[in-house]
Amino acid sequence: MKKTVLTFGLIAGAILSLLMLATVPFMDKIGFDKGEIVGYTGMVLAFLLVFFGIRSYRENIGGGAITFGRAFSIGILITLVGCACYVVTWEVIYFKLAPGFVEKYAAYMVEKLKSSGASQQVIEAKLQEMKNFKALYDNPLINAAISFIEPLPVGLIVTLISAAVLRKKPKPTEAGKSVTAHQTAGP
């Protein structure tokens, strides 16, 4: 199981990381709204590796059978590895490659409020919110925790769907008991 989780988790993490590295430097040109769409689409694509990882385990180790619980375990572990890669990449981008990210995002949010006709009081409240946000994000541990939570729901949804779709009961043997390759394999 460890090999399957690491293989597919690291591939998912590499996709997440590469997409982030490819889009964050161009966020000014892409726009923050479109960047969010691109980011979450990339997460869905990366977490498709959860499906393929569960299927690979089922076919190669499970002898064609897998329970929902085992499939969920494999899928969530793949998700966690991918999320960890995402966090490491974001930490490097935030603290080394794009240290002015929050300021650019704050300017974007203020401009969006101004163009929508928001009052000065609403704009000031948003600026204060962004200052608080920056103070949190400047702490690497809080930054990592917030970053970890961004892709996790996407991976969790893909894991639940994949585990439900890929679960397969073992085929019964002559004695009426089911046996899978995983159960018959020696230590």
C-alpha cells in the first residue's frame, strides 16, 4: 500500500506544485478570480490520481477486489501526500518567490470594492481584514495549515467518489468463502 500511496500521491503533488508554479507568477495577468478557477481545476485534475491509485491497488494488490474502507484509506493517504507537496510549494512561493502576494491580492480586493461602488467604510474594513490576513499568513505554521486546507476538500470529495465507484467484492471460491490475492499473499 505504501508504494501505491507514495507513487500516486507524489505524482498528484507534482501536478499541484507545477500548476501553482506556472500560474502564481502570472496572477496579475490571469486575474485573481480566474486564477482561483484555474487553481481548483488543477486540483481536480491532480486528484484524479486518487482514482487511478485506488484502481491500481485494487487490480495489482487486491486481486481485483477492494472494500470501500480500504479504497478510502488509500485515497485519503494519496490526497494527504498531494496536499503536503502543495503546502511545501506554496511556502516556497509565498516566502521566497512572491513575497508581495498578499499586498497584490489586497489591492485587487480594494479595486473590486471601489468599482462596485462600496463605501469608504467597507473599503477600510476590507483593508483591515487583509492586514489581519497578512499577519496570519506571515507565520509559516499558520500559512501551512491554511494552505493544507485549500486542496483537502477537493481531494476528499474525489476520494469518496473514487472509493464508492471502485469498491468491488471479492469473487467467491468453491468453499463459499471469498479470497483475494492480498489475503493469500505471504509476508
